[in-house]
Amino acid sequence: MKKFFEDWKIHALAFILTLVAELIGTKRFDLGFTAFSLFPMLYVLIFGGILGGAKVLPRKMMEEASPYIGISVLLLTAKVGSTIGPNLANVIKAGPALLLQEFGNLGTAVLALPIAVYVFHMGRACIGSSFSISREGSLAVVASKYGLDSEEGMGVMGSYITGTVLGTLFYGIMVSILAPTGIFHPYALAMACGTGSASMMSASLGAVIDAYPAMAEELTAYAATSNMLSSVDGLYMSLFIAVPMCEWMYKKFTANNKHYNDGKPIDKKAKKEAE
């Protein structure tokens, strides 16, 4: 019984931070050229970062809290999985454009992983951070394959947090710039809005609708369908194509790289001290 209650401080803190964040609620900001929303989850991340940075939370408590991320992701995995079966009919009806859009997700690996290896000399964390745009489904994939305590887990969590903090604003601004150019069809822009989280979709879709107000209902339908499909076929795309591709690329890029030894980044400081 004592062991059951020994982590009560972690649960109490999580409850308090969640309660405060929910009381603040969703805040929408309109900057004229774009609009974006801040969701309660972002506040919790900020509060946790402040408390950790100010060393209010002891390191031991933070380390003890780490395994609970895995437990939470198990629930997330079940939720993501439960959306697949009921939506199979919608997936088939969506047509090839929506179904095949997830191949575009491989672009994150093609662009990001070489930069992570050749410029920043990252370790295996770059596999977790670059195989997708690191939203909820990506956490589930990495948690089940590597565990969130692994280097890959740290990579996907880092990208997930960065996307939560900056992704909504980036999506909104980027679409606000692209929509008026006419380079992309409104349907394509709406589909692209759906590849991120709900907050990212809301921010970017608002910008597309603002540019094409007469097509508001159609654009919303395309974005919502895209968002649903990103959770369905995107999960399998990541698991069976994106992650193995990143594994292969990482091994290829680090094989004869002077900054790596047996697939691990060389600690230049330690090497210099040894010499």
C-alpha cells in the first residue's frame, strides 16, 4: 500500500497543472494576416518547463514521472487504434489523393534526417524526430517500437513539444502566405491543413477559409477527412515505411562518417580530454 501512494506528489502536481490549464481554456489570437489558438496542453508544457528550469521540481521526481509517459501513450495508442476500424469505409471513399497524401510525410525524413546527421551530428534521436511531423500517432509508434525512454523516444518527444509550442503559429503563418498566391488548389491546402494536430488544423484552415470564404464547407470537409486519414493510414505509413527508411538512412549516413563511431556520435570534448 505504501508503494502505491509513494508517487502521490507526481499525480497531485499533474492534476493541479491540468486543472489550471483547463480553467485558462483555449485562447484564440487574430493577428490580421493569420489566426491561431493556444490549447490547454500547451500551458501544461510551459508550466512544467518553468518549474523544471527553476529547479522547483527535484530531479528525482522528474525521473520518477518519466515512466508515466509510456502509460499515457498506451491509452493514446488504444484511442488511435479505435478510430481505424469505424473509418475504413471513409478511407476507401476518400479517393487516391487523400489516401496517398501520407507519402508526402516521408519528405520530413528526406529533408530533416540528413541535416540532423551531417550538420548537427545527432544520435538515434534524429530517427524519432524526423520520420514524421511527430504528432500523437508518432508517439504511439515510437513508444511501441523503441519505448519513450530510448533515444528515439527523446527525439519524437522533442519534436512533439516543439510542434505543440511553435507548430500552430507556423502552420497559420505559412498557409496565410501560400493561400493568396494561387500556386496550390484550395482543396490541396485544406488537405495539408489536416496532416497536423487539431490546433494546427484549426489555425491553418482558418487562413484558407479566409482566402476562399465561398468554399468554407468544402474546405472544412477536406481538412477534417485528411486529419482523420492521417491517424488511420498515417500510422501504418510511419510504422512500415517511414521508420524503416529512417533506420536505413541513419546507418548509411553514419557508416563512414568521421563524426560517428559504430553509429554513435563521437563526444569531441571527451575525445580531446583523452588525447
